[in-house]
Amino acid sequence: MTSFEAQRIAGLAQSDIRLMSRRCMELGGVNLGQGICDQPTPDPVKAAAIAAITGDESIYSKYEGIDELRRRIAHKMSDYNGVSCDPDSEVLVTAGSTGGFVAAALSFIEPGDEVILFSPFYGYHMNVLRLAQPTLKSVTLRGADFSFDPDELRAAFSDKTKAILVNTPSNPCGKVFTRDELSLIAELCQQHDCLAITDEIYEYILYDGHEHLSLASLPGMRERTITLSGFSKTYNMTGWRLGYAVAPAALTARMGVVADLVYICAPTPLQHGVLAAFDLPAQYYVDMARDYERKRAQTMQACRAVGLEPLVPQGSYYLMVDVRGAGLRDDRHAADVLLQHCGVAAVPGSSFFTDPSDGRHQLRLCFAKQDHDLQRACDGIAQLPQALRDARP
Ligand code: GLN
């Protein structure tokens, strides 16, 4: 059969994240699969978006986003991330942080380039990169603290390295990169004259004293780092599709041209709405982190009770668990049993690893749920031993 498909999409398919959401919807389960974060958006943000729609802020914005939003983002970048930037030339408002990542990948990566990423990774990172057709090199995160072997990282760099991708706090394992780790990455990026692309979307969701550090704030890195973040996770608005990229002016300008071609601009009334998020009190972030800490504890406890052993996340709102102690064969078996018999969707671990067998005993659970849903999910998880007994021939 003739295939009309371009080489750049060879092998791409719907992600397991989305697949599990679809199956969960069909079966009416609780979705701990996709990181949809279905808690309420803060009221002032909703009100500001409604006012913008009522006030007919309905036309395209500049492709880089409305001025006031870029100004507020630049302020936050300096305040929270320790990265100073010019709001007019170094900030690009994007359609979700994914929009920024697509713009970066299409603007700077091409066949023949090498790009380094850590495994486990967020599948969209890997697959967006694949659209740009570089050679991908992966460095494995290992052990309870998800650390990597510095020599493995050094060996991954070459004179073809165009970029390294750093996701901190990370999806799916919740690793928060330390200053030492980021310093080594910074040193290697400068030595090999390559870019760093960071995804910092979970930057406010941190546990156990772990601190968020932006690679761009380290000496020598501002001029070679594209920092991606967004509003989805911090303000519970994953469907608004609002994110941003912060990078040196020359890079931002190129990404802006590409973002314009791909989607023109991020939704204008929502850009106005999200301005209100910058006026939320500092306590908002403290409460959010505390709330996730509680949800993390609740989910880990429910998992441990049935032999799903947590790999304790340092940040983000995902939890990887090892399924072997629960008497489950592998990740697919675990995801099937949990969804069909316990009414809980989770994502099979193998979809997050360069070598899928590294994740074949893991599942990813997202605990960014409203309390009653999380409780239902934990009750479902508690049914696992009985479900396995019933399933036995
Ligand atoms: N970032 C979220 C996750 O990892 C949502 C991703 C998505 O829907 N593609 O689940």
C-alpha cells in the first residue's frame, strides 16, 4: 500500500496519555492518567477573562502577545526565576508551553542535529522533537533521587549537539534538578556551544524543601537558554492554552515568526484574563504547594497499601509507582486492571522511557484532582487486591 505520510511523522501515534483519557471517559472512571488538573481556575482570573470577552477583546493580538502580559511575565521571570529579560524583545506568549516548544523545535532543530533529553521524559517533548528530525540522545535518570551519571551526560554531548532539553520539575517522575546538576549541564552547553531548552511548567509545585532553579539564571546560560513555562498548571487552566517562552532577543524573534505561522497568536481574551493571575497573593502559591503535598501523601498512601510502591516525586503533580509488589505483570496489565476493575486511569510507564523496558513495571498517576475525585480514585485503588483475586482463574 502506498503511504502518503511524511517521514517526519513516521511512527507517531496518539499518546498513551490521551488514549487512557479516552478509555477512562468511555468507562466512566476517575482519570489519574492525563495531567488535566481539573481543579477550579481562580475566580479573579475567570472574571477577568469574562470581562475581556464582554469587552470584545476578540481580535488577534501581536504574535508575541499583548504588551501588558509580556511585561508581567518579564517581571515574574526576574522575581521568581532570577532571569532578567526585556518584555518587548525577549518574551513570547505562546499557545500553551507546547506552542513555545513547537516554535523552538521548528526554529532551531533540523536533521543532522543532535538533541539530548533525559529518560524518563514527557512524550510530547520526544515527539515534537521528532517532527524536527534530529538524532535524539538520551541520558537515564536512575534511583530514588532520579539522578544521572555525569559521565553518561558528558558522553551524550558531541560537536553535533544543537540542544539539550531540561524539564524541571519533571514530568513524569517529579525530579527537581539540583544546582550541581544544572551547573554541569551549563558547563557542557557552553563547552559545546549549544542551546538549552527548559520546560519549567511545574515550577511552583515543589515538595520536601526542593527548590526550583532556572537554568537560564546560571552564569553564561541566559544567552543560550529558551525557558518555557505557562499558566496551565499553576492556575488550573490547561484548556486555556496559554504559555510563554523567554529567550535572548535574536532567538525570540525567530520563534515568534514560526509561532505566528503555526497559530497566529495565543487566544487574546484569555491573555487579558490571565493578567489577573499576577495579582494573586503570595499565599496562593504556598497554599497550592501545600494542597498538592497533601494530595501526594494521600495518593502514595493508597498506593502503598496495595503494594504499588511509589517513587517519591520531588515536584510536579505526578507519581510513578512500581507495580510489581501488587502482583501485576507489567505496566499495561496494571493500567488495564486499574481502569477496568478499579475505575482508575493511569498511564503505562513504558511510554515515558527511551528504552520502554525501563518503564515496564511503572505507572504514572496524576494527583491534580479535586478532593472528592481523588478520594474516589483512592477507594478504587484499594479494590486492587480483590480485583486481582476475582480475576484469577
Ligand atoms: N502535561 C499533561 C500530561 O503529561 C497533559 C498532556 C497532554 O494532554 N498531552 O499528562
